[in-house]
Amino acid sequence: MIEVENKKVPHSFRNKYLRNSGSVSISTTTPTPINGGGANLDVLKIDDGRTVSDENVFSSLRSLFEIKSRIIALTDNNTAPTDDNTFSSLRIRQELYAAIDALKDSYLSKTAPDETQFLIKLLGGLIVDNGLDVTKGISTDTLTATTVTTQILNVLDKLIAKSATFSGDISSNDYAEGLIGWLIGKDGHIDAKSLRLRDFLEVPELRYNRVSIVSGEEWNAPGGGIIENIDESNRIIYLKLEPGEIAEIEVDDICKGIFNDSTGFQTAYFRITEKIGDSTFKYALRSGTTAHPCKAMHFVSYGNFTSKDRQRSSYSTQSYVRYLTGVNSWEITKEMIAMQLGDLSNLKLFGIEMTGHSAYLRNVYMTGTIKQLSNDGITEVPVSAFKGVWTPGTYWYYDEVVCNGSTWICIADKTIQEPTDNSTDWLKYVSKGETGDKGDKGDKGDTGATGAKGDKGDTGPTGSQGIPGTSQYFHVKYSANANGNPMSDTPNTYIGTAVTTSATAPTGYASYKWVQLKGSQGPKGEQGIAGPTGANGQTSYLHIKYSDNGTSFTANNGETPGAWIGQYVDFTAADSTTFSKYIWTKVKGDTGDKGDKGDKGDKGDQGGKGDTGATGLPGALIRPRGEWKANTNYVNNTQYRDTIIYNGNTYSCRVDHNSGSSFDVTKWTLFNDFVNVATQLLVAQNATIDILGTSGLFIGNQAKTQGWLMTGGSIKHNVTGLELTADGKLSLPATGAILVGNKTFITNGKIVTDFIDVKTLEVEKLNGATGTFKSLQGTKIVDNKEVVMCEIGFSTSEGKMYFEGDMQHQGTFKEPNGTNRSYRFLTADLWCRGQFGHQQMTSLSFNSASTSDFFAHIYNYGTDTTYHKYAQSGQPIDCIFLEGSGNYVIYICNSPRRKMITIVNASGYPKRVLTTWQSGGTYTLEPYRFAIFVTAETYASVNNTSSTVNLHVMQ
């Protein structure tokens, strides 16, 4: 659109050929006025659709319309400019501005700061009045040069640059190699006189004539570091850590560092009191000291006041190497020195002056030979290994034994000879001494020990009725609270115990003594730093086979365990059948040599005369053998006298014999036989009674004060109360006891023996503070035979436990906050000779065409739904597959920090992974790509009902 500021018709024509008279001149050459418009001349108005010709003329409005229709407006981007149209004023201004901008892209400005990315070549030179600033080049107040090229640049005063690149060497003007000046070579080497740095020097290797020099102490300790900055007023140190590095110090660490100031070398002692961040810690100075740690100090944590795992360290000086243990205070005491090598002049232990270069240590374990060098520096004398008194067996070079009063040393590599004057494998080292003179009579010895206790006296008169005894009952309850309120019978955090005389448990929680059964939940750990991105590697496989001889596989193609184990690692899942591909290690040792026979003990002292023994039992015991049988052994000795029945008569064996096919009456004595006997008193030297019917029978001493009463089918001792009940049980009173070998075996209802030696011990519950086992076996009966299915072995020589069989650890633990988790396997250190971890990555898969939210539960387990999927108990998820066409969001739930999870987009559509719960931040996983994430904290919010965790993305 064209705006007309003045729509009035001009007072006069602007064209000199147009007159104010009433005529119009139309001519192609010289105008010829036509008065009155000429004959038949029509006027075409604005809405007149007739054709334009020489016989008509436009009206003023029609002329204005025709002019406007040929103007290209500012916003008209469709009409192309031609010789029959024209730009408006605004459009002309726009086109001029665009042309000016286009010129700016091709030409440098004289009126404003400008730049170019291309080379500028000034043939006439360059004069700069106010300096020349080049972003990637030179900054100087004055630049004077005859020629400025890419080869030579002369700066008379200063060269200042944010970044500079040189293709050749840089040196001082007076540089002479190895003498004066300096040079930085294009190969990266620097030749200079000295180098002074105000902060850190980081190099892979420091060399000084290929000799490493340490002035002071060099430590190997559980912790330490370099201080990047320090706040003395608030007692805070800031460690210098590389990307991915973790600070190696803990609370209560005992630290020291040596530094130099204007007064000389100072030693700073300080203790770590609090961990503020990954590299920030608070400290406290050692009492009585004022020297603070300082910037750039290298310090060592050589002990810890509370943690035993951090109380071991070692250090070396110019004169000795010292190994420490149990370091829990500022000063190093003699008890902390486990070993020292080198100059021991500063070490005085147990009153011994130690001087010179020596070794102090607690134990020595070695094989081979110890040789002592004479002071002449030439003679070597092996140190013998004393084996005690010689016994038949195998001996080795320089074994020392005592035989027949002399000391002998084995001079053969190996021998089974007995040391004698004629033996070739033994050297008599010390001969047997002569028998000495008889010594003087010794002083009278001390009074001997009290003799054995005599027979028990007769039972005294029956005492008065004692107070009835009371039974005690032990009651147990559980509670989630420390005071026991409320309490239940289900195990919980606290356990309460009570002892009463009633079988009914107390109902009040105050009647119980409460102690904590489970430890409280520890504080939430600090956020760990993200680890570096690992290389894109392949899946490796550990292959294991077994061998009995180290040259071939065991049965089942090497799957049956044997004395040798072979291993190798590659990227192929299938085991190789080539024996030489495995690296073989013997895991079962050979049977050791039989141990030496122990020395013969000294002869014991003459014992005192014993008390008169009790009256012995009658001679041989009558042993009924039933009906006589042919080809059977019968005896008549001091232990047994057999009796038999033959043809209705009872016989007693006369002599030992094996019966023949027929009864030999000469080997037997006939018994007198009474069918029925009624008498008030029966006295017999020996009696054999098949069935004795009586209401009571007492067997004891003649005074009837001590013995056994048989009545009602039971046998009970009238003094101790020990009873063999009618139902075949052995019953002891509350204070009764059973002795085995004159030692108490059972007393007060408990087994108190020092040792139980049984082939098989079966109990429902075994409680004990300590115990000694060779092995614990799990067995089952197969084909009426007991078969060992698994075993825990104990090796005292190696200090190891061996687990034979699969180990399965499962179950659910309820946290104090009410949540459940799987039981954990906790260990300070774990070494694996075979494959460790899952055989393959445990995974979850999601497939959906929607954009909804989906939840992957890593450790918690439950029932899968459309949107929630869970891990199996004890099998946390390692990998998650996302499928389907939907751009949905996956949430990672129920996982502790620092768990590594691989998420794979197995579809041709992008997927999203929630990385920050509180802000809803996501990571987009492109089609057919994967990413590795490390779990961070679980954002604490009542709205986070699925326990969604935040994620670190490994780049």
C-alpha cells in the first residue's frame, strides 16, 4: 500500500507540456494542442472496463490507480521487479539496507570494529596507532614490523596472547644450548636454568640422573593426600583430587605433614574430625601444637583412633624401614612396631640394645637353608634345623637330631639311616658326655598331696522334711521399642527376657529386661562421585576345567572336580576342549610325610599306696545260652560261665569248647532242678533267674543305707536319686550328676564335660561359644546309604574354610522403617578363583506404544503389572530393554546408590529415561542405542511412592 499524504489535485501541471488551458496535447514528437479535448475523446473513469486507445484518456483517479498498481510495496515479496514497475520508498530503503548488509559480509568497515576469518595481505604495510588485538594471536601496545607474514614476527617489547601456536622453536635472544638463555623446542623439550612454580607440578615421572631421591620419610599408609587449599580459622582442608579420584581419608585418621617456612622445617599433626564433602574435611590440631597444615602439603594418615582396619602403615627413612600395626595414638610405641629393617640403633625393646644394620621382626617362616657367614667373609656355615630325638623316618640336609646321647647333623640330601659312628649320612656334632658323679642327697621334699577320699560313711538318720523345691521358667518377648511397649511373640528389634516360678508368662512389659537385638539404621551415606566412562568392551568369559594329574581332563570332559584346576578367559562363551589352552594350578596338596614320633616322656614319680579296694564281684557271670546248639563255641572262664538246656535239663559248661554234631555230656555239669521253692530266706552263691516276680528288690550294703531299690518296674538309688524309670528313661534329680572316668559328665541338668568324642552327634539345636570342627557335612540317604551332598571343611594349617557345594543366600529382612529388602552377604574382602556374579545380565523388558510412565524395580520384588515390573528375590536387575513405538518414560526404582544399570533402546523410536525426579529431567535414548547409568540418591518425598532414584549418565 502507498499512502498519499496530499490527495488534492495540483494547482498546476508539473509537466511543462501540460497547460492550464482546456486543451490536451498528445503527440509523439512536438506536442500539438487540441482545444477542447478533440473530437470523440472519451474519459476512462476508475471503474471503466473499456480498452485503452488513442480515442480515450484516464481520469485523475484512474491515473492514480494505474500508477499505484505498478508500485512494489514494502511487504510485497511476490511481484518481481521489471521495467514496467517500481519500488516504493520504504521498499527502496529496505533494499538499500540489505545491499549494505551484504557488502558488510564482503568488505571490512572503516567506521566500526570488524573482523574476518580469512587471511588479510597488506601490500603497502601496516601502521597501528592504538595497538593491534588478535583473538588467537598477539596483544601489544606497539607493533612495528617491516613485514608481517606467517613466518616471521618481531615484537620489540611484549608478546601477550590468550592462545598462541608456533610451528618451530621459541627461545631467548641469547640462547646457547646448555649454557645461557632458554629454549622451548617444537618437540616439547625445555632447556632452561631453573623452574619456579607457585602451585602444583604434575608429571608422570620425575628423574634426576635416573636416581630417585627422597628427603625425609616415605610412607605407605591407608590414607593421605595433597592439600589444595586450607581455611585455618574454621579448621577446614580442601584436598586436591583428580577427576574420578576418591579421597583416601576417614574420620579419626591420625595425620601428619612436614613443611618449610621462614623458621625452618615444621611438622603438623592433626586429626580428621568431620567429612564435609568428597574433598572437604574438618580437622583438629594435636594438643599442645600450633603448626597448621598448609597449602600444597603432602600429608599421611598413618593411623586411626577408632578404626582397627586403618591402624596399619609402614615408612622408610635414610637408615631403616619400619612396619607398624595397631597405631591408635599420636606417638609410635614399641608395641606398634611389628618389624624394622636397617639401622636399629633407635630401637630399644625388652631391655635389649639393638645396634647396626639388622632386622627386628616377630616371626620368621621360611623354607630352604640358613647360612651363617664367618667374620672372614669367606666361610659359610649352614644353620641346622633341630628335629629333637631321632626316630625312624626321613631326614634332610642339615637336620639336627639327638641319638644315644650324642648330637648328629645330616650331611646327605636325604636319608633314613639311624645315626651311628658307622653311618655315612650323619656327622656327630656333639658326643655323648660321660656319666657324672653321683650327686649329693637332695633336701627333703614338700609334703605330698592329700590322699584319695575314703569310702563314704554310713547314712545318717533321716532328716526332717525339706522345703519343697520350686521350678524356674524362662520367658521371652519381642518389641519394636526400647521399653518393650507394646510387646509380641514375633521377633523384632528388641528382645525382653524374664525368669519366674510360674509357667505362665508375665503380661506386663515392665516385668521383662529389654535389650536391642538388631542394630539401628545407619546414617545416609554421602553422594559418591561419578566414575569415568569405561571403554566399550566385550563380554569376557571365564572357563574352568579340572584334572587329576595335570595332563588330562577329569571325567565328564573336565567338569568333575579334581586335584588340578585350569582356567582361561576369552570372549567366547563355549568352553575349549584343548587341554593346553588352560592355565593349570594344583589345588589339592600331596599327602604329607608322616610326622616325627614324639619324645618319650620322663618317668613319673612313685605314686602313694592306694586305699583298699571294694569287694570284688563273684567269679564268672552265669550266662544262659538257651537250647544247646551244634557247632557253637561255649566258654567257662573268669568272665562268663555258659549254661544251656538239653532234653529239658539245665547244664553248666565245664571247659571252653566248640560243640560237635552231638551233645558231649563230659563237657557239661547237670544242675539240680526244683520246680517250686517256698522259703523265707534263700542264700545262694550264684543264681540265674529267668523271671523274678516281686513287689520290691533292694540291692545295696548290708545296712541298707545305700543301694538300689527296684520297685514298680523302676530302679532308683536311695541316696543320689538317680533312677531308671519304668518306661526306660534315665532320670537325674535337679542336683544329680553322672561321672565318666572320675570326671563329671552331667550335673544340674547340663552336660559339662570338656570333650565329647562321638562318631555321630544328632541334636535339634546346638548352642556354644566356641567349638572345634574338622568338617560340617550335609547328608541325605540314597539307596539306604548316607551320601555327603555338601561340606564345610576347616584347615588349621592354612587357616582357611572350604565350602564344597553350592551356596544359596536368600530371604527377606524387614528394615526399621517397615520396608523389606533381601538379605545381604557382607564381607571385608572377597577373592574369587572362578566366575563371580551372574552367568548373564538379569534384565527387564518394557514394550508399549503409549507415552505413559513405566517403573523398573531393581532390588524390590513384587507382582508385575503393565506399568511396574520387578526383579526376582536376590537377583537385582542389570539391564533394561525398551521396545515398542511409544516415546514413554522409564523410572528406575528401589535401588541403592552406585548401582550400574544398562538401558537399551531396542526399537526404532526414541525413549526417555528419568534422571532427576524432583525436576522431571529426562535423558533421551535414540533408536537402537544404549546408555549406562549409575544410581544416585532416592529423593525423599511423600509423592515418591515408587522410591524412584536419580541417575548419573556415564559419558
